[in-house]
Amino acid sequence: MITDLQIIDAIPQVLKTIDIPQLGAKQQGKVRDFYFDNNQRILITTDRQSAFDVILGHIPYKGAVLNQLSAFWFEQCQDIIENHMISVPDANVMIGKNCEGVPVEMIVRGYITGSTKTSIWYSYINGQRTIYGIDFPDGLKKNEKLSQPVITPTTHAEQGGHDERLTREEIISNGLVSEELYSQMEQTALALFEKGSEICEKAGLMLVDTKYEFGLYEGKLIQIDEMHTPDSSRFWIKDTYAERFANNEEPENFDKEFLRLWYAQQGYTGMGNPPEMDQQLIVAVAKRYVEVYEKITGKEFEVFQYPIEERIKENLKKAGIL
């Protein structure tokens, strides 16, 4: 089990970014650095922590959790759709197929909740009843389960940008995605959400909402990026949800929502420079990520020593990439 001291000792040496000139030009997403190698992408998951579409700081071990948890889910759900994962040569590295990204993120929501402006709850409490082109009834309470999961798509913002809302009609009419392909994305996203919910429930968690990204590889739709991680998903503790909901209390979250709430309490919602994370918050976030990994996979997280740049390069050499 990871300790506070291990996390604190790692803070000065977290993986903020990694430069490997032999692989050519580096590109960066919000959390991942990636390089192209022939028809492959080398995706290196750093410890950068984002929320509100902003890099807030760095969390020890976070990158390894995201990478390994995504690998677990890709293996579990490959019967639903093929994914981009080829191999995982290092705790923080995934070799993936080089795909043409679909410029739409598929957000599946099983509950009405959230604290950001893209959440359906934000719109609902401000009087909207048609949100993302979907009609919602009056009388819903925050954190209530929807009669069926809904898809609320957004644009895919680059680092520093903000995701923007879309409707199914806008996506098709503007030619972002063909109607046939979008229907396939809808069906796949809902199937992934159903299977993810079943696996999370066995782990004592509720998969509340999540993000899926897709790409085209040799003309075929496949899943890319990450899957059912604390960065892309909201998890609640199953055993305490019903009582807390009945008492109008917030569910026990097991994701990065408490991080968003911490920043919201500081008056920060994504504009300007964010307040600096204190050590207590960093430790709490790191432990939360590791515990999510352990609950879902049933495996103990393998704690390693920082710095990790040389380890990553050595493992890429062993994999024949360097």
C-alpha cells in the first residue's frame, strides 16, 4: 500500500514532461507526451494534473495509474470495439496505433450531476430543460440516476483550449462525423458504459459518467486515448450512495471531483492562473488515484522510485523503439 511519505518524497521528481530527441518532434496533450514511430504512437503519460481544461500541477504516480488502468480496461472491453493499444513497455508508456482522431468526445452520463459549465446539472439548475439537444423532465434532483444513460458530446479541445458543447444534429449537419459513423460511436459508447458499470459495481464503485474518444485506423472505428480512469470518469462509492442521496448529501466520490471542488472553494473555475496545490492536497489526490486502480483491477499498485525518465528510455530500448 502506498504511503504518504512515498508520495511526498516523489513530489520534487514527478514526471512533468519527457524529451527523447531520437524519436523526433514531441507533441503534447493535456496529460500525455507523444512521439510518432512509423505507424505507431509512443504515448507517455506524465504526472500532469488537469481539470477545467487547465494544467493545475503534478501528482506523483498519477501517470502510471492512468496508463495501467487504461490498459486494463482496453483488455476488458476489446470484445466491444478494437482499441489502439499495441503494448505497454513501461508503467507510464503505451505503444498505440497511429490513428486519425475523430474530433468529437463522447461523454456518457448515467446521473445528473457535475460542477462545471459543461455538466448537465449546471444547465438544469439554470432553468434549461433541453440540454445537448436532449429533453429532461422537471423535478430532477442533483445526483439522481437518469432513466437511461445519455450522450452529451463535446469538441476535442487541444491543450489550453476548452471543450465546447455539441448536439447530435450539429455534429452531423456540420460534417464533423457522418451520420453512419456517429450512430456507431453512440452504440459503442453506450455498450462500453454498460460493461464499465458492471465491472465497477463489482468493485464497490458506481460509474457515474465518463468520456470516450475514437479514431479511424485503416478506415475502421477504434477506441483511443484512455478509458474509465479518474481523469476521464466520475466514480461514486456504491454502498453509501442511496443514503446520501436521500439526505440531499453529496455522494462519496472516488475520482478527481473533490479536486475540482477544492479549486471551486478557492474561487477558481478555470480562468486565469490556478492556486498552487498544497502538499496535503497532492497526497490526497495521489492516494485517490492509486486506490481507484486497486479497487477496479483487484491488483496492488506497484510503487516505484522517482525519477523515472531513464527507466522509461531503457524500457523503450528493450522494446526496440529506441
